Amino acid sequence: MTVEILSRIQFALTASFHYLYPPMTIGLGMLLVIMEGIYLKTKNPLYHQLAHFWTKIFGLIFAIGVATGIVMEFEFGTNWASYSRFVGDIFGSALAAEGIFAFFLESGFLALLLFGWDKVGPKMHFFATCMVCLGSHFSAVWILIANSWMQTPAGYHLEKIVGSVHTRLPDGYVVQAADMGHVRAVVDNFWVMIGNPSSLCRISHVVLGAWMTGAFLVMSISAWYLLKGRFGSFAKASMTIAACFAAFTTVLQSVSADATARGVVQQQPIKLASMEGVYVTRDYTPMTLFGYVDAKNQTVHGPQIPGLLSFLCFHNFKQPVQGLLSMPSDEFLAARNPGMTPDQLAKERPKYWPMVPAVFQTYHLMICVGSVLFGLSFLAVMLLWKGWLFRADNPLIRALLWVYVFAVLGPQICNQAGWFTAELGRQPWIVYNLLRTSEGLSRAVAANQVVFSIILFTLIYLLLFITFLYLLNSKIQHGPVDDEGHHVKAVGIDPGAILSHKGRASE
């Protein structure tokens, strides 16, 4: 394999493994604010126990997340030095803002959150919880701004550097491989850069996905306690809060997903066509529910609903979705391949498409699993309302609780599939329509070096993951403790009392 493919595999490995953890801390941070806020309002010690236990889980996840994220900072300089030089003025400012406004805020109050329970007053501790939650969200925001700029560049100009002479290049300048090391992107307007066309939609979509991840983590552990008959009051209260939060989040995520998809239609039509396997432009464009793409024959196979994709993209059943066979345009191709005839440009066109079968599958995996999570969220709320969710002696409810135990994997699958869709769908560009991925590589890195690093990272990450699972299981098995350090009694409470915030830890 080439250095490019190996470097992409390496970054995909490190980024995917790291991204198991930030969504959990973001989502769990929101739930900690809710739990501790309820405790301050009601003075019910049950909610103090909830906040105290889930804070320990938060601390473990945060530590592993930080350890796994450091690697990517170095990869920008080792494997992607040409890219880093090209976008350093833009990407560097966003990462610097993330460090100043997010990481320092989050880590600065983390000690109070983890160790300040008996050292500061309840209101001060709640403030620290809010600041850590805010910091984790800020971190996501700035990273997403940087990534969104790569998807939809805005607020910049290109500059050529020869010695000490800096020359501004004209708008529409086509970057060539020979320009690497001499041409870079420079910020024109910082606010336009951070508010690039895809930022807002992508931030909301990713953050809501993180909220779902935290909610289903809490639901999973709570369901396991209910099945084992342990820490009943604690498990019921945690399950109630997490289920309501999950249902609320899935509604918002449905709205966000629609806005995000329509943004892709406008800004990255090739990605949208790849996500749905659309090769031919036609009226009443159908949406494929599931199936596979035959890239050789440029067709998609699977059950389809006529006109649904047109309606979702344009709110019009007839308006056609542009197919891959007409993208990118001849003008776009001619600017990058001067001297080619129209027939030659047509043969060149597929080189500007991503791996359509892979993008199609990751996108549909995200949609299918997300739909299941939507249903599970509202099923949990309905059963709570009916008073059935905690009847673990009922075989059907017991089976459902086991589903919730393993449903913790669902948001993680959606998160990973969503990111693979976004990043694979952008190819062959590392900065969309501006810088090709092959041109962003470091020139001094050899294939054998990347292979060695992939093997080493795999072993280290495997060890870290085993350590994380061991420590997480240890904390779950130990369970929550009350204010005197004793285990919470596994006694039942009235679900209605939990929902009204009047349940007590000891009945």
C-alpha cells in the first residue's frame, strides 16, 4: 500500500479510537449538570448519590480520552506536514482557541468536580460541574469548526511565499502539487472562517450525538443494575433521567439531521450522491432504504421509495438530486486538467468521487442504528409513563432491559459511521475542492515507518481499551455509595416519586 493509504489508515485508527470517549464525556457532563441541579433544588440525597457516582465514571472516561487524543496532534506534524503548513494559519487558530477556551476551562474545574465534594459548598461544586460540562462542549465546538472549514472553506485567501515575499493569489487559484511548501491558506475574516457554511449544522449534529451517547451509557448501566436487583433506587432514578434526556435529544437530532443533510446537498453534492448511490440525475429521485452499490456498473441495489430523496433534500418530490455522472462539472475538471478533451474529462471524472460503496454503507448504517435508538428512547419513556419499565420480574421487560444494556453500543456505532461518512465522502480532498489528500502528505515519511506505527498504536490502544473496560467494570461492580461511604441499599421506590423529584434514597 502507498504512504497515503497507510497514513489515512493510521489517522482513522487513532481518531476513531479517541472518539469513543469525548462523546461520553460531553453527554455525561450534561447529565451531571441535570442530576446535581435536581439535588440542589430538592435536597434529595438520592440525586447527590447519582451525581457522585456518575462523576467517577466521567473522570475515568476523561482521563482515557485525553491520553488517546494527544497522538493526533503529533500526526499532523509527522504524516501530514504539507497539510499542516498549508492550513496552519487557519487550523492553528482554531486549535489554539480550543486549548485556551475549552481545555483549560474543563481541566481547571475538573479537580473541584472530582475531589471537591466535601471541600466546597454545593453551589460551588455545581458551578464547577457546569464549567467542566461547558468546557467539554467548547472543545467539541472548536474542533468541529476546524473540521468544518476543511469541508466548506470560507473566510480565507491563498498566499504564495517565495523567500520573504508574500503574494496574494487570485480567487479560484488551482493549487498544484508543486505549490506545496510555497502556498498556504491565510485567514481573511476570523468570524467568517469559524462561521463557515457547515459549522452550525455539524456542531449541533455532533453534540446531540454525544448527548445520546451519554444518555445510553447511563441507561445501560442502570438497566444492568435493575436486572441484577442491585441499587434499585439509584438505578431507577438514573434510568428515568437518562431515558427522558435520550428522548428529548433524539427529537432534536432528527431536526439537526435534516438540516445537516440539506446542507450537504447544497455544499457537497458529490458526497450526497455517494451517500445514496445516485449516479444518474432524474426526477422523483428515490431513496434506498438499504442495499449495496455496484460501483463497476454504477448502480445501486435495494428497496427504494420513489421521490423520497428528492423530498428530503428539497421538500419537493419531483426535483431531481444531481447524480455522480454529472459531477464535478466539465469546467471544474478542465481547470485542473488543462488540454483534455470532453471525452477525456468524462474518464477523469470518477477520480474526483469518493469510495461510493463505503460511503453508502456507513451512511445507511448510521441511519438504521439511529432509527432504532429513536424507537428505544421513546419506548423507555412510554414504559416509564405506564409504570412498567422497572418490572424486572416480567419476562418481556427483562428482555427489553437486556436490550438497553447493549444499546450503549448504538450511539457509538452512529458516531463512528457518521464520521466515516463525512470524511470518506470528502475524498479525494483533504480541504474540499482546494487541496487533495495526496498533496497533504509529509514527503519524508516511508511506508514501512507508517506500518510500524500502526502496529504499535494498535497494541497500545488495545491495552488502553482493556484497562478502561477493567476500571469501568470495577466502578460498576462497586456501585454507588451514600454520604457516609456505605453502599446504597437495593430497595425499590415509586417511579412516580422519582419523576416528581420526591423519592428518597432510603424508604
